[in-house]
Amino acid sequence: MSDRSVFFVSDGTGITAETFGNSILAQFAIKPRHVRRPFIDTVDKAYQVVREINATAVREGKLPIVFTTLAKEDVLEILLTCQGKVFDMIKTFVEPLEHEFNMKSNHRVGRFSDVAVDREYHDRIEAINFALEHDDGQSSRNLEVADVVLVGVSRSGKTPTSIYLAMQHGIKAANVPLIPEDFDRGFLPSMLKPYKRKCFGLTIDPQRLSEIRNERRPGSKYASLENCRAEVNQAEAMMRREGISWLSSTHKSIEEIATTILRDIRPDRLIY
Amino acid sequence: MSDRSVFFVSDGTGITAETFGNSILAQFAIKPRHVRRPFIDTVDKAYQVVREINATAVREGKLPIVFTTLAKEDVLEILLTCQGKVFDMIKTFVEPLEHEFNMKSNHRVGRFSDVAVDREYHDRIEAINFALEHDDGQSSRNLEVADVVLVGVSRSGKTPTSIYLAMQHGIKAANVPLIPEDFDRGFLPSMLKPYKRKCFGLTIDPQRLSEIRNERRPGSKYASLENCRAEVNQAEAMMRREGISWLSSTHKSIEEIATTILRDIRPDRLIY
């Protein structure tokens, strides 16, 4: 166990505080203990967190690091009395922006408005439903409204990427597998024909693919390196022939794959 | 169209820069034009972004706002020459932390390590697969390894919450609907019996539920306010009787629902 604690303190979910803090901590070769404290939205709760931070400081003999996105002045004021090193994202950046925009900030708590009336949120949920309904070539219904159709061999990363595109970006992503039958016929699955311009391919190193498939079906032909090599070769040849651009998911997270796809096929979504 | 542009510039996916920037901008009653510029990892690409920012400054007659998380010194240096107001998350917070930790930062680019060898990433993908296989009561196989089982009436938000818990937190979440047949019998679905302690309920305002169901099946009995009222009442009565705690998803985003569930059922996940 590390002898240094990091607290993420927020009046909302703490997701922003955590993303923010983790990207800072990633700059250091240190693995501190992480403590999340979401929904700290009253003075009483703030006092409780301060007591916890102070007790940690005594126990560890080091200042705990505190990443916070508290927007409420009175709650923040209490937190600032703690025996920790506080990094306050809101205060640090909001005040200079007030000057630049020449307007006061509204100290809104959290990053989410009421979801029941939020159009953007509604679209994200719709996109998630779309991704699920169009997972693994399940349905060709409404494929004309898809923003992108991911293609690739089984277990190349299509499903998690589709769902991530929906959840994070509200992008409607369908996905359709390329299977041995398609390679035998030598054509893309027929449901894709009208939507070739929307297709984006995922490929993967055969060795890695074989590892992933072996977790699912150990020792199967499906998972064998030989079969994986053949499928990947045929899929890449097919995508090349059909003019479908693709990327390799082997060393990329779904976040990186999604960002690359967004940049390549929907540049308008990069300005929104 | 707004007459003020905001740029998100990153050497990785830009997700951190965007989350960071959006949470700052949420403090202001202003809706600027958003421009994402991910994967800016060379001096040449940085010059290109600087030209774009400068052209925008001339066109709009206002300083563009630039949120950046560039970790590479030489790339950042170029960006800092632009005619925009730059908010640099890394530099602002990393230097004070170097002092506190008494170590130099490693200026690592991006927040993702190589996914092919990253255990945490592997677990997240496994959790996503688990959520999909256990969506909507599809399977009771392996339910013993679920971290949580979400229950609630159809369209109360179980599916997106399960997937979010998996994707963001690597939590294995199954979900099982409570349907009229369960209310008639007066018992929880039998597959839930051994796992009651892991159950967490979602409920929803009947009016809102009726709106959501009407988008799917307009004018159906399923979507009628009367039926939604009855189902919600019966589901809440059942959860109360079985000692299952629940929350209302009516005005909550999936991020907020997930964080609440995490806090309530897996408080250990708040410290990691």
C-alpha cells in the first residue's frame, strides 16, 4: 500500500475531478492510494472530508493531495482549511476566464443539467440503444441513419468501440462482422452495400486476436493462430479492395480508436 | 453561430482536455464554437494549429480560448505562441506537484498505456462483455461473479447504466427487468433469489416513463400513463418488500446513477 493518499472531492459525480487528477498524476512515477468523495454539496459534508484528510495527513506524515472541482463557495471554503495540498481546477481557471469573457461565472454545480429536458443527453441514450440494436450485424433496419458502420473480424474491438462512440460522443455506430462466409463469397455482407461510404474497418494483429479468442473458446479452430491469420489477411484484402479505410486496434484503447474514427470520418463532429 | 471559438488541443485523444474545458465552460452562460484537435504530437502539427487559432482570432476579433493538455515541452512551446488565451492544465498543476512529491514529472504523453498488456483495460473490456451478455435478464450464467444486478421496470435506465459501470469503472453489472408477470406472481424473478444482496433498483417517475416508452411504441398500452403508474407502483412495492434499495433515474444522468450505486453498494471501489 502506498504511503501517500490522493482525494478527489466534488459536489457532483467527481468524474471531472478524477479525470483531471489522474491526467496530472500520470506525469509521475508514483502510485498513490485514491479516495473518491463525490456528492460533497453541503458544509457538513465538507467538514467530514476535511476531518478525513487531516487524519490521513497525520497517519501518513505527508500532505494528502486533493483534486477538487467544488463550485459552491461556502463548501470550497471549508475544504481549503484542510491539511492537504489542494488543486482546485475551477477556481484556477474560472477567474481568468471571467475576465476574458467579461462576465461572471454562475458557479453551477456539476456538469450535468436536468437530463429529462436535455437534448444532447437524450441523443446519447438514443445512440446507445442504436449501438445495441445494431451490434454484430443484428439488424439492417435504420442503417441509413448510422453515422458509421464498423466492420472487421470477430473480436477485433467493434462492439466496445461502437458503444463508446455512442456513450461519449452521441454517435450512432452500427457494427457488422466480416466472417469466413463473406471471404468465401468474396463480397462484403450484402447489408453493407448501400452504406460502403460509412464503413470503417478495424483490424488486429493475428497473434493478439488468437489470445483474445482463446480466452473465449480455448483450443478451438476459431481461436487458432492459423485461422486468425487467414481471417485477418482476408478481411484486410477485402477492405482494401472495397476502399474501406481501417486501423489496427492491437495497441489502441477504445478511446483512442473512437477519437481516430471521429477524426477520419466525421470531421464536422470535431467542430460542434 | 457563436462568435467565440474554443480549441481543445492534445497530443492524445483530447478526452482529458475536453472534459477539463467543458467543466470550466459550464460555469458560463456562453455557448462557444468547439474545435477539437487531437493527436497534436509534433512541432509541425503544432504550427498548423497555431495558424488556425490565429486565423480564428482575426476572423472573430476575439481571443480564442485554448484548453490544452500537451505534455511535450517542444510542442507546447509552439502552441504558447498563438494569439489565443491558453489554459494549460498540465503545466499549471504539474510543477507544484513536482515540488510536493520532490520528483520530476516524466512528461508522459496521453493517459493510456499499451492496452495489449494493461490489466485494468482488460478488465474493463471483460466487464463490457459481461454487461452485454447479462443485459435484460438474458442469462443467469455466471451471475455469481456480478458486482451488482440492476433491477427495475422496462426503460428505467438499467441498460445504459450497466454499460457505463463497465466502461468507466470495470464493474460487472447485470440487469434484470421487473415485468407484469413478476408482479402477478408477487415474487422477484427466480434467477435473482440467490443474489438479492447484490440487487440495486432503479425507479422512474411514471409520467417520464410514459414519455420514453411512447417514443418506442407510440399509443401502446405498454406506454400508457396508467400502465406506467401501475408498473412503477408495483415495482417499488416489491423492492420495498424484498429490502432492495433503489434510486430514481428521472432527473439523473447515467454518470450520476452509476456514481451513486458505486457509493452505496461498493464503497471499497471509492478507494482504489
